[in-house]
Amino acid sequence: MSKKPAQAIAAVLIFLLSISGCGPKADDGKISVKVAFWGSPEEIKIITNSISDWQAQHSEIKIVFEHTPYTGYDSKILTRIAGGAAPDVIATEVDYFVTFASKGVLEDLTPYTEGDASFSKEDFFPSILNRFSVKGKLYAVPRDVAPFACVFYNKKLFKEAGIPFPTDDWTWNELLQAARQLTKKDETGRTIQYGFYGWAWQDFIYGNGGALVDDVNNPQKTLIDDPKSIQGLQFYADLINVYQVMPTPVALANLGMGVDLMFSSGRLGMFLSGIWETPGLRRYNFDWDVAMFPKGLSGDRAFGSGGSGYAILKSSKHKKEAWEVIKALTGPNGQAELAKRGLAQPSRISVATGEAWAKDPAPPANKKMLNEAVNHIVFSPFDSRWREIEEKYLQPKLDLIFNGKKTAAEVVAEVAPEINAALRS
């Protein structure tokens, strides 16, 4: 091994030790609470600093932050549990939560919430609180909620094209019209500016009154072959292949730049994603904002959603202290810090409607619209097999639609029986 890789590895280890608060010497008399979480270097800094004031006032507890890569996060945590080396607290997003809950590794937090006068479930958006509950029992406290409802738009490009800025009550047809006006080609016919990009194809199903399954909490069959679902998927694909206002996955890769750079440099007029894009976009010097994802052809309004929270593992030997740490990580001060950085929409209503979020002038100015959007979110099916179903059956077939090789009707006729068979297995 050369010196440079060795030095790089050493630097990473030192960084992880520094954020975890653990080093060669242990602090005598302190109870260590290990917290597993994921995030980019920027997110790591935000998260670990979000409760520094609380940590200074609770010297009897030492929080040991253990960064774990997001890819395969659930498998890594389950392996640690099986090996007797599990953390006390884990961060979990709304889909990983399904895996953890189905494995029975999470502590029921209901007794903690009911026995703690300082904690009130009434301050949380009901939709995300319900996602982290099973049969009326709470297993994770929400830190944030993340609707796929943000259409980021470049104000300069809109002004140059003479297009009014989008409002939160716009429609798919208005989005299409704006995207067509924002798309530009050079003299050879090559697209040099795209009007729109969005990865959240689910929004086009939900927003058209369709659905992935019959019952999100107890799916028995898929509804992706419902006419409304088919129409929504086809509209999304037509943005790429018919109207050519959106790059194909191949074209996007060939551009050699991320969507954030395309957007900030004026190569892209609008893109659909979640609010977590904010910290990255704030690094660029340009004028931008967000509008709520528009109403569908049927007039419906619905979006997919992410979100995250913190749970205590049953295997923890410091559950009392772990509960105090969770309260801090999801408390008003901790959530306000994340909100001000633009990383996450607070799950607490009081924070989401306050100075750190809805009333914060930092871009995007219209982020308060997410407080309404959260009332229209649809989570992925609560079934431990669903992620495998998506990866094995759904996504490969959807790519045929998005690449223009087959219609939505053709593809769903093939894939619906496969999904139904998997749900029955």
C-alpha cells in the first residue's frame, strides 16, 4: 500500500473519531449512547452540530455518532445487531423503517412518549408520525418529512423566456407549457437547455389519481395497471420522448454534470426533487425558488415522500439515556438547526411554521408551501418485500417506458401480474 492511500484512510478514521467524540481515552462516569446515521460530509457536520448545545448541558451522556453509508444501511445495522455490536439509536428513513419494524428489532416508544410530560406527539405532522407507527404503537420519532413536491425553478431563465413564475396552484399542462418554452436547441438540433427534469415518477401516478397498490399499509395487489396510473406514467414518459423537454437518463449521463450544476448554470429551467437539495444549491450564486408540484390532469394533488426519524434498538442497554438523546435529536432546537441549514423540513409543526423554516427568508423563499404539501403525501407500500419488488420487477420495466421503447400500457400489462405474484408469495 502506498503512503497516500494509507494517509487518506488515517485521515478518514481521525475524522470519524472526531465527530463521534470517541478517542483513545474514555470519559469516566459518562454513559455512551451510540447513534448510527448516514449523510454526506456536509450533512454529517449539520447533524452532529445540531445538538451541541444540548450535549454541553448533559455532560453525563456522551453521544457517539457512528456514520454509516446509506447504501445497504439496513443490512449493516442488522448485521451489527446479530453480531452483538449494535448501536443504541439508529436513524431510519421511511422505507428502511419497514425493514427494521418487520424484523422486530425496534423498541416500542409508546411507553416513553406516554410517560414523559416533556414530549407531545401533537406537535408532529400526523402523516409522518403514522408512518413510524405500527398498530398504534410508535417505533421511531420523526426528525423530518420530505415530500417529493419541490419544483425548483431558475428565475433568470423564466424572465428571459417571458414566463410568469409558477404558483402553487398550477397544473401539469402549465408545467409542460413552461418546459417547452424553456427548452432550447442549437443549429444542429442538439438540446442545449432543458425545460424540466424529475426523477420522482411516482408523483405522476399519485398526482393523476393513481396508486402503486390498493392499500399502502397492507398491500394485497398493485394498482399500477389502473388507467389513471397508466396515464400518469405515460405523461411523464412523454416529457422525455414526445415533447423532448426532459433529458433521457443516457443524455443526462452524457452531459457529464450533476443536475444541480445544470440547474445553477442555466442548462435546466426546472427540476423536481425534495427540499434536501437546498444546501447544495445555496453554494451557487443565482436566483431560484420552488413551487409545489402541480395538480394532475384529474385535478388531484399528491406526492411521494421520504422522511427520517430516530429509533431505539431493543438490544440497547441504555434505553433511558437513548430516549433523552432521541428527544434532543428530534426536539425543537435540533430541528430548527437542520431547518435553518435548509437540509430538512421539520416534522414538528411548531418549528415548520416558525422562524427557522416558514418565516426564514433564506432561499428557497417558498419552502413554506411544504407545510401544505405534507397533507398530500403518499408513502411507499408498507411491505418488507416492496423494495425488492421495485428493484427486480418494476424499475427495469419502467426504464422501457422512459426510454421510449414501450408504452406505459404495454409495460404495466407485463409487470402487474409479476408484482401481484410477489405480494402473494
